[in-house]
Amino acid sequence: MSDEAEKGERIAKVLARAGVASRRGAEAAIAAGRVAVNGRTIESPALNVTGSDRITVDGKPLAAPAPPRLWRYHKPTGLVTTAHDERGRETVFDTLPADLPRVMPVGRLDLNSEGLLLLTNDGGIKRRLELPSTGWLRKYRVRVRGAPDDAMLEPLRKGLTADGERFHPMIVSIDRQQGANAWLTVGLREGKNREIRRAMEAVGLTVNRLIRVSYGPFQLGELAPGAVEEVRPRVLREQLGLEPAKPTPAKPAPARRKRRR
């Protein structure tokens, strides 16, 4: 058994993966005395559990964790990528299908940005896709006001500092000039707050439309604004190196009674 398996995982993380609530919600359930481990009610989320521990919530055994899943969502403009907005603005979660399980966004798209937003039910997948160290390339179609040339875009390709924050080099190409605007394709491997908009402003360009068209191997494609489509489990396993879900063992057939002769 590995050291990680022996140590187990934080109870709130296990509850969240089983779909009980978010980690914060799981911590609130623990504080309310609703969670027990091995028959004893716990009062603090500072507890690691393993697969051998018996966990109950409101007296009911914890359900087995759902298999990891991933969805592609075409986020329209005007939606906030949070579960709740303190200013009362509409969020992406207000528009998702009612039959979708509890999901988390992978990264964010700001209010005025649109395009591909990945959603997952698994915190491990979310972290893996968001970490800069994994090197997932995100591509955007970006419309800017002005007529940029390669000399103007070169600082973006080399990496620059804006408002005291360092941005790593971006992949930037000019697609076409369209009147007073130009369309660019931009690729980056980070997800800092409003990174493309801020970097463009630093070289004298104003973004007036931003569409994410891919996140790693996952493409926006022809997905309509507001539409949600699940990534096939086989594709998800292949792209993330996940092990296939273990089949549920079949129940043994009842023994037949021998007829008396």
C-alpha cells in the first residue's frame, strides 16, 4: 500500500467527491454534527479517512464516488463563472441543464468573454487541467481595435510585465484585418485574471471580443452558445491517462434446489 493510501484524504474532500456538497459545504455539515466516521460524530474537518472507514451523513452511509466526468460548455457573454455572485449577476450555473450533476468550472472566463468552458464533477481533474505545470495550451480568437503588426505583438511573444505582474510568452498570430479591427489567434498556458486583455492593453491594443476555442485537446467546435455536451468517457480516459472504471461485480445467481427423486 502506498504512503498516500495509508494517510488517506481529508474528510471534506471525500464528501465533496461523493457529491454531498462542495468542500466548504462539507465542512459546514461537519460543524453541524451531521457527519460520523466509524460510528463517532466528528466536529472538525481536520481528519483524514481511508477506504476502510465507515462514513455516514445524517445517519446514511456515504454513496460511492461518482466516476469522473467532463463536459464542454459554450459560455455566452454576460455570465459570471461563479456559483454565486455578490452583485446579483447571472452566472453560468443559472443556465446549465437541470439534470446536470454538481459540477465545477475548469478555470474561468470573465463576464465579457465567451467560448469553451470545461465543467467537471471531479476536483482532481479540475486541478490537473488548471495547473500551469501540466502545460495545457488554451487557444483564443481575439478581436482587437487597431491594425497590429508583428513588431507590436513581439513583446507578447517574449513575455511582458503589466501592472507589476509577469505574463509568460504567448503564441500570437494575425489572422486578418477587418475594417478598424483585427482578428488574432492567441495561445497561452496560464490562466491569470484577464490575462489576454491586460497584456493587449500593455502593447496599446483594446480587446473587444474574446472567444476561447480550445483547452488542451478539447475543442469548442460547432457547439452552440449555451449548449453543454459531455466528453466521452473513453476520450477522457485517453487524454488524462485515467484508469477505466471498475465494473460492478455481478451478483451470484441463487443456488438451484435439487429435486428430490
